[in-house]
Amino acid sequence: MINAFITNLGKYNEGKLCGEWLKLPAEKSDVQALLARIGVDGVLYEETFITDYETSVDGLCKYLGEYESVDELNYLADLISNLEEWELEKFEVAVYHGDYNSCVKDLINLTQNLDCYEYLPDINNEEELGVYYIDEMGALTIPEHLKDYFDYEKYGDEVYNDGDGAFIKGGGYVETNRSKFEEYYTGRADLPDEHKIFAYPNPPSQMPVKQQLEMYAKMMTAPAADKQTRARDER
């Protein structure tokens, strides 16, 4: 549901782009293997950032930043992957609605508060909105002989301006139903253990001899520590 391009920040500051796509949700072993391949060993290179995203959820990528927690992204991806098709559709339009998309924590909570939103896929303009509110919701009672003369568009425009709904670019209308938005996830302290997947590769003492020698050779040819410090300061 979410692909993140994980990049070695230290190498990037040295002018090299070393990164790979991580498909989320993932396992800790997937992250360790990826970090080993891009040279993030937890010793010479410790930091990463995310240079790009791909997702099947329309519009989600623009709300995900460079320095998101891989663990939180994994949790979000897992929650999204478990949504039913109709829930996923509602999630997309709720993201578009814009009340809870400022951070990954908001998006995690949004997946668990979809009952706060109503999605009307067949309502695409003020006239259709007016017809829906009067004929389906019974907002006004109009005598049958006057219906042909009633201005549904004007009434729908009033509903739109007085409410907190929005027409969606891809079609449909979404609005809140005034239900209370619950904050189930308050931060990393609430993160389930199975989604704490960010981990460096095994330390040299646990590596095969050939890999230890390769790491040692890398250390001998690595830039001086003060050069890396300057690179961090320049970020």
C-alpha cells in the first residue's frame, strides 16, 4: 500500500544517491537487509531519509514527508491494507477533505475514524446536493405541485456554503457527520511492537568473516569523522 524510497543520508551529503524502495508493510529483516545494501550500518552511516513515495491511495503521497518514521509508516500501511474496499474509498476522500492529514499520526487516526465521514459518490454539483438533501434526507417538505419550480441548485449551494463538505475532483461529495473524532494513536508510545521494524544490520561481530572484511575496508577508506560532522551541520 505504501512504497518508500529509503536513502542513505550520509552518502547523499557526500554527493552519492544510495537508496532502495521499501514496500510497506514490511518485516524488520526486510529493513535490515535494505539498509545493508545501501550502506547504512549504524556505525559509519546511521541516518536515512525518504526521497520518494508510491501508494495506491490517491493523494496520500503529498502528505508524507522526507523524515517520517519507518515504524509509523509501517503501521499506517498495515492499517490501510486491512481496510475494506468501501472503507478505502472513504479514506481517500477523507484525506482529500483535509481535516486530518497534517502528519502520519493524523492519518493513522483517520483510518480508525472513518465513521465520522459520509461519502456521496453520485453527488457532483450543488443541484444534485439540493435534490439529495430534500428528497433523500427530508430537509424540506415541498408540495408535489411545486417541485418543478423549486430551485434545487440554490438550496444545494446554501447547504454547501453553510456546511463542512467538499466536492471531490474525481467525483462525489464528502462531509463530516459531526461524530466525535477519537485519537486512538497519540504517538510512538502507542506503536504496536510488531511495527517497530527499523533496525540496523547485525553488528560486525555477528557477520560472516567476508562481510566483516568488507566493512573494515570501507572504514579504512571512509571520509574523516570531522568531514561527516560538517556534512551533518550543513543539512
